[in-house]
Amino acid sequence: MQAILGAGGAIGTELAKALRIYTREIRLVSRNPRKVGPNDLLFKADLTDRDAVIRAVEGTDVVYLTAGLPYVYKIWQRDWPVIMENVIAACIQHKSRLVFFDNIYMYEGDNLNQIMETHRIDPSSRKGKVRAQLIEMIWNGVKKDGLNALIARCADFYGPGVKNSILNEMVIRPLKNGKSANWLVSDHYRHSFTYTVDAASATALLGNCPEAFGHTWHLPTAKNPPSGRQWIEMVAEELGVKPRKRIVGKTLTSILGVFIPVMRESREMLYQYDKDYVFNSDKFEKRFAFQPTSYEDGIKEIIRSEPGTLLDYGAA
């Protein structure tokens, strides 16, 4: 039995598909779980409820924590440590292996060119500090309490069938509606995105590879990412429209943040847009001989997907 805690989101849904290669018993856990495959087992639970999490994890061999909380710092600060504490306790009690699907917010933000697993943990944002706390909780559980865990980490992600993304809101949706695309700070810098189908396949592989535990893995992400300008041009070409654009600088971001909550919450992440943001997954690719989906193919697949279900910010 393998369980996905936080099923139903962008990664959880793709992961449920990918796990079919490894197990016939997949338990989907969330407040309102829905089947992805016909044989999926549904378990309704609030991850902030310890007793519910312990019941959800009972009988599992591998647990994947892929939950995504609303993109609000106060909610992250309040709920993430509670969720992680509950999941760690449940995995220790039931001797289940833990796979935590993570982002890169906890990394030092001055240099984001070729971000590797050895990148220094020194977060530049409040949300990053929360993520760093979660990582410390996991490795403390490994060292002191016998937890068996690994961390599967990706860049901002994109993919078919995914919604509520800053990339979708900034680029795809405006261009589809005949408006100008937006990009934060500067469109001159390169920006990596991890394709959700690749991320899910790789996470399932890691969870079923015993020797992968005890390590942090960067999930497969295409090399040589486009700049903001190139992202806009690539999407526009696939849509068959002109690549009209507007650069949203730091000052305008602050002004818009007064009226738009997601923009207000994004201000502290602007350091990811004023320099090259290049995610390196060589460790995983070499170990598992995995070739990530190219950005060109990823965009083509996304544009073919249903309207309104395109991309995700990757803040899981």
C-alpha cells in the first residue's frame, strides 16, 4: 500500500497515475479525495488532525506528502509545521517510508544559477524559512527517531491539467485573451520550470527505490531554460498570437499587492526573477538515466490541454 497525502493537487494527481507501475494499492488522502484510477482507495482526512493522519498512514509502505497550502504566509506558518509533525509521527509509528515533495524556497537566494542539492540552505523569504523548518524536522526525525525519508525537490512547475499558476496568470491566460503577457522584474533572465509529468514519474521512482532514501533529489528538469522573453515568445508562437508583453517591476508589484493578494504574497519571491534561476537535476538524471521533457514539448502539450487548466505556481 502506498499513500498520497494531499492527493488531488497538480503533483498528487500525476503521482497517482505514475504509481500504478509499482503498486495496485494506492490510497488517496485529502479533505475531499477523488479517484484518479478506478481502483484507488479514498481516505478523507485533514492533515492538521494527528489522529486522522495516523489512521491514514496505517498499513502503508510508502507515504508521499504532496500537499499544497493556500499561498499565504500566515497559513504556511500556522499549518505546515503541524502537518509535518503529524506525518513524521505517523510514519515512525507505522514504519512507513516518507517522500516529501518540496520546492527550492529554503535555498540561499543570492545566486540561483545551477541550483544543486548542495546549495546552501539560507532562505531569503518568510515562506522559505517555513520550508527550511520542515526540512530540519525531517532530518531530525531521520537522525533521532528512525524515520526513513527522502526529499524530492523541484523548481516552479508547469504541466497539462494544472491550474492557478502565476505563469498561467502572467503569460498564457493574457495572451489567449488577446492581452499582453506580464513578467516580473525583468524578462532577460532564464527561469527553469519542472514538467509535472516528469516530476511525478521521478517521485514515484524514488519512492520505490530503497537506496534513494536518506538523500535529497532534484527532480528531472530540462536544461537551458528560456528567459522570460523567450517563454512569452514560445507561448505566443504556439497560440498563434503576437508576443505582446509588459514588465511588472518591483514598484508596480508593491502597488498591485495592495489590491491583489497573490501579488502581495509574491513580492518576497521577486529575488527569483532578478537573476538567472536555473535548476540542476544532473544527480537524478545520471543515476536513473532519465531525460526530462523539453520546454518546447511541454508548452505544446499544455496548449493542447483544456482551457483554464494549464499551469501551477509550484508552491507545494
